[in-house]
Amino acid sequence: EVQLVESGGGLVQAGGSLRLSCAASGFTFDDYAIGWFRQAPGKEREGVSCISSRDGSTYYVDAVKGRFTISSDNAKNTVYLQMNSLKREDTAVYYCAAQGPISSYLPTDQYEYTYWGQGTQVTVSS
């Protein structure tokens, strides 16, 4: 059974940092892509960042480039999202998702991902 468990969310002031973790189990982690998506109140879910555990290729939405960093620890079957210089508009429920096995193509659209975690709340206050 595929399981994705997010952690690390919380309340932080604008300009602060948080690190989200996505612990995965139930599949061959090295062959999968892991994505972070977020959904703010009243808005559609959007892609934030994705990584291929196969070759380390990454994707970032323009709004987080230079502030967020995605990384993968294949030995721990865990993907991290380091979020720095947080802004109020980063407030959302953050979900991790998994898709695979993949080849050289890194999926970045939420509709390309099959497995989803339960989400973790990130709230950025001014």
C-alpha cells in the first residue's frame, strides 16, 4: 500500500522558514517522481515543486523560485521542501504526491500524480 505522510507545517511569520517532509512507503522510491502541491482557501490546487528520485531533476513554479528548495533522500524514502523567505501568499495546505515508475520525463501537473498524502497546513502571518 502506497503511503505518503507530510509533516513540518505550522505557523510562521513572513520572512521566516519551514521545512516540509514527505515520507513515502509502499513503492520503489528510486523510480518515482514526488511533487509538492498547495491549495489556498478559495483557490484551486497548484503545483509548487517536483523532483525525480530517479535522476534528481527538479521543477519549481515561478512564484517560489529562489525561495524554495526541493530535495530527496532516497535512503530515507523522504522528500523535503525547504521554504525560505515565506510570504503571506504561501499560506495553504501543502500536499505531497507520487507518480511512477517514471523515465526521463518529470510530471509537474497534479493530474499526472496518482498517490496523495493528507496534507499539512502552512500559515504565514504578517
